[in-house]
Amino acid sequence: MVIGLKRGMSVDGKPNKSNEIVYGIINEFVREFVRRNQSIRCYDLIGVDFSNEEAFREARRKGIFSEVCTKYVSDAVEIVESLIG
């Protein structure tokens, strides 16, 4: 979302040349995030099936989100900053 807001659509909301640029930046983001973390899917990263309410509650009880997700959010911020500065 940040990449799209920073480099995205024209004022009237119609696709323009900048869309190609945005897609390129997003692809770079995904490549770098996967290089660092082996995936972009939450399930692959933290092993929690969000469609399973009991698994979600158990992950929350164990503190998985605060322990594990913080690194992924930090990585995402670093990558975005490096791409759109």
C-alpha cells in the first residue's frame, strides 16, 4: 500500500505509466522479502492457520505475533524505505 501511495495511480485514479513502475518496485520488494525470510505468506512465516480460530488463539496466547511478526514488519519497513526512500 505504501508503495502504491508513494508511486501509484494518477490523480484521477486511472492507470498510467507509473503503474509499471509500481509493479516493478513491488516485485523488488517481494524478491527481497523472500530472500530474507523464504516466503511472503503468513502461514509459511509463522505457521499459524488464521482460518482456524483455535490455532489463532493459541498463537496469541503463546505470544507468537509479538515475538515473530515484529521481525517481519521491521524487514518490510527496511525494504520499502530502501526502495522508495
